[in-house]
Amino acid sequence: MCQWYTSQSPLIPSQGIPLNLLDLFQSYDPTCHHLLRSTKLFLSDIINTDTPPVISTHQLVTLIGNATNLTNTPDTAFLIGQRFFNSDSGPANAVLLNSPNLYIALETLQRFQPLLSPLMTLKFFHDEQDCFIFWRDDSGSHKLNTKLVEIMTVALVSYCKRQFGQHPPWKIYFNYRAPNHLEQYWLHIGENLYFNTAICAMRIPKEYLFKQWREESLSYTLRKTQAEAQLSLLPAQQSLISRVNCVIATGLQTGDKRYMQLETVAEALKISSATLKRHLKFYNTSYQKLLDQERLYQAVYLMHKEKLTQSAIAEKLGFHDNSSYRRSLKRLTGILPSELGLI
Amino acid sequence: MPNFIRLHITKLVFILLSANTTLLIFLAAGDVKALSVWSGADIFAEGGAGLLTLVWLYLILKSRPSGRITNLLTLGLGLMFVAWWADTLDEFIALPDAITWDHWLESGSMSLGLVLLTYGLYHWHHEQLAISQQRQKQERLVREHRYFDHLTPLAGAQYLKDQIDSDRKQSRQYSSSLIALDLDNFDAVNQTYGHAEGDRVLQAVSQIILLNIRNQDLLCRLAGDRFVVLLPHTGESQAKIFADEITNSLFHYAYRSYTHGEKISISATSAVIMAHQESSEQLLSRLQLAIAKAKTPLARRA
């Protein structure tokens, strides 16, 4: 079994998320020709056959791109997001919908990430007061990145709203400037929005993590077993990007500076440097970009979770001194280390 | 496309038949010209004009429901097409000099076609005025179809922002008010009855609100289940009365679901603010704060 899948690997059953997307936008495009353009998919294959095609993350990104182009309205991503976890698309989704509390739901999202949110990976941690949740790109689609952030943020917000029966006091951070269609954010995401932050994040008071939604039922256990079985049938359980991120993260956490090098990471993945470079190119990214992103995430983590000082963070992330850390952060996000904390 | 043919089948058959008859008459009366005397420029100009007439005809039929005005426009354009067609046939078929009816066919059908087209356009103009009158509360004086909402017959947020900004530029002492209306528990409707039913509720609600506002007011769907009414030259207290009237009428409205006809209760929360000298973004974010405050249950307001 392979350690990772790429953006071209067949992964997502087309009768799950893709079919829900087609349902949502069929009123715009009854034949689905526009929606399926350059996805190499045919409507008849998806809905008629006993063996529906399994699509790659790359194809799913194309489909979402087609949908946003077709409708050409700012609420497209929000409509997709609202239905993302709240529709019946397989056992993993059933496990998520029947989770006993938010903490287990977040763990479920991580465990069954390729089945539940194949385009983005979820990371979370909590300090004494708050839980911080991050959606990290797993598809290499720069053009649609903002849309994907919108989709997954709305997906989690509306999932939680449904589970809690009310809107919990979220604080949501975006690493881009306030968009023109801010009213959509107000309505679908909430009032406490922060733009131009270092990193996209969602924050919720810690007590909400363990508020009991329901008891763990027997059917929940059954669904979990089914989901595990489905997961084990996938080509791999982690994307190449996630895998590289994990290796870098381990390197940063153990302070092993060899992991700052592409070669070491390629070795850990048991492929040549050239192959790794080529794979990353498919994701429109490079090793340096991934390293930068991982350092940024770790910096936020160390600041909020471990409460480290700026110089301790700089040292831990493998920078020579405070000023090179400062420069690097400024180049990457346009902000200073002192502004890194999420207010 | 099949729908398009079914609606206008008689007219289309009539035009095809007259074109075909003209061709047959020409062939019966005259002789086909030799290739050397064909005039490329004439064929291009006359045939091209005929083709363009067909394109206009297609666009008009495609964009209009069937009816008297559509019939007039079709007949007018159809006759114009026949005239161009006869003119083009002239280039391929030489008629004996003794025959004069071909001039009558060309000029006669062209003039008659133009008269009918003009008559049709005149009535179209009146029809459009009537439609604009009906749409007054949804678009006021500017039409920009790109900003129309795809779900309700209303304009979206961008159109509202443009209208607020242009109003502000026009008058110094600007005294407008805005009402925001947000449906209560709309998520529950979507969850219980499905998103398609939720969409129908939104369409119904937009009609109810339209009935409750004045002719000079503008209703837009801001996002999701949130509507905004722009009330020009209206004070805040007056706007509050309007807002209460709208929420009351929504509360008393008995919406029945599409599939089983159950009653779905609808209620809305409203918030009213008065516009000061500020940009549409600032104004809308103030409105957002107001509606967020109105939506928070009293117990949680500290």
C-alpha cells in the first residue's frame, strides 16, 4: 500500500460530493455539460452505472471551478458549504452527523479526511480558553483557494449550528482582505470576522468542544466500522501534501534541521528528489512554500498553545536569529511576529 | 429548443412555405443564370441581409412568450425575409423582361413587412412600459440584468449598493431609511423540508414583501434569507412602522408546502436604520450590526 495519493489519484466516489454538487446547480445547467467540462466525466456514467467512476481531487476542483463560473454569483461557495456535511454521502458522513460532541467530530474529520473533505485538511488544538481550527489546502488549487476556504468554513459553521441548535460564538480569521460580498459572510459565517490575519483560522470557546450532543449509539459504531472499511480501500489515506507537511512538522518539532532540506524529505518518502519536485509541481507548489506554510502554522501553534516568546519560536522553527524570523514572516504574510497572535 | 419550436410552429411553417413558393415560382418563370454572370457582392449583401433577418427573428421568438405582439413582429420580419429572399433569387435566376410581378413581390412584401414590424414594436413599447411599472419596486429606474438574483425576482446586494451610492451622490440632504428583514429559523425549514422548499419559501416571501412596500421603495435580496428594503425620503420612525407591517403580514401568511401542503410558519426579525452621509459598505455593515442585535435572544444580551 502506498503512503500517499496525488491530485490525480482516483479517490472520491462520484456519487458522493460530486453528485451533490450537480444536484445543487442542475437548475442552471440541466444537461450538466458546463459543470462537467474538462472533468472527463459524463453524467450518464455518474448516475446510471453500477460502478460509478471514482474521481481525483483535481477533477473535483475543476468541477467546483465550473460551478462558480456557471452561476457567477458570490453565494455559490456558501451554498456548496451549507450542504457539504449535511447531506447523505456515505458512512463517513453518517459518523460525522452522529458524533457525540464537537471534539469527536473534529477527530472524525481528521481521521476520514479523504472521504469527508478531500480538498482541505483540518488541523486543530486548544489552549485553556479556546479551540483553534485550521483548514489547510490539500488540492493545490491556487485560483480557487479563497473559494475553498469559504466552502469549508461555511461547512463547519453550518454543521455546528445544526448540532448545537444555535450559532456558537465563533471568531473567524481570514488571511485575505474583506471581500465585496461581505454580506454573505455575515449571513452564512457570522459577525465576528477578522480579515488580513496571518493565517485562516476558526476559533470557538473550549467549553463547546465537549458539550454533549447525543450518546454514542450502536449504529454510530456500525457506521464507523463501515467508514474504516471504505477508508482502507482508498489508494492511500493521506495526500502527498499532507505527508510532506507531516514530515516537515516532525522535523520542526524534534528540532532536526536536516528536515529543512528537500532531499531529506524525499528520502523519508522513499522517492527521489526529482520525483518529489515533479509531484509538487502538479500541486502548483514547491517545497519552500510548504515549508513556509508549515512554519507559519507552527508559529501560531507555539504562540497560542505553548505560549512561547517570539525568540523561542524563532529558535524552534530553525531560524538563525530573531530578525531573520521577522523578515521571513513579513515576506510571507506581510505582518510582524507581534501581530501573529489571533485576537 | 423543442419548446421554442412547439410554441411558434405555425409561424415558422408559414415563413418556410412562402420562401419555398417564391423559389418554385421563380424557377417556373425564369432560367438559371450562368455562373459567369453571378454578382458576388449582390449575393453577399442581399443574402446576408436575409440571414440577419432570420437571426433577429430567432432572438425575438426565443425571448418572448407567444401572443399578439410576437405574431406581429414575426409576420413583419417574415415578410422582410421573403423580400430579401426574392431579391437574392434574382441573382441566380433570370426572369423574362415581360414579368413585372417580381418587383411587386420584393417591394410590396418589404414595405408591408416594415409596417407590420413598426406596428409590433410600437405595441412592444407599451407592453414594456407596463412591465416596467410592475417591476418598479424591484429595480426603480436603472435596469442591470447582471445583478438580478437567480432565485427571487429581485436584485442582489451589488445592485443595492450601487443604488445607495448613486442616491447619495444625487442629493445632499439624503434622508433614506433601510429595513433589514431576516427570516427566523429558516435553516430549520431547509432541514425539515429540503432546500428546494426553502427556495420556494424565499420566492413567496419576496412577493409578500413586494406587496407591502410603496412604489418608490426598492426591495433586494441581500444574501440567503436576508432582505433589505430601501425607503427613500423616509424617517426612521416611519420606516419602523413599515417594518412592523411587513413582519406582521409575514406572520399571518399561511405558506403551504409544495409537496404535501403542510403549513410552514414564517416569521421574520426586522431592523431599521437611517442612512447618514456614509458609503454603502459602511451603511450595510451598520445595518448588519442592527439586525444581529435584533436577532440575539434577550437573555443573551448583556
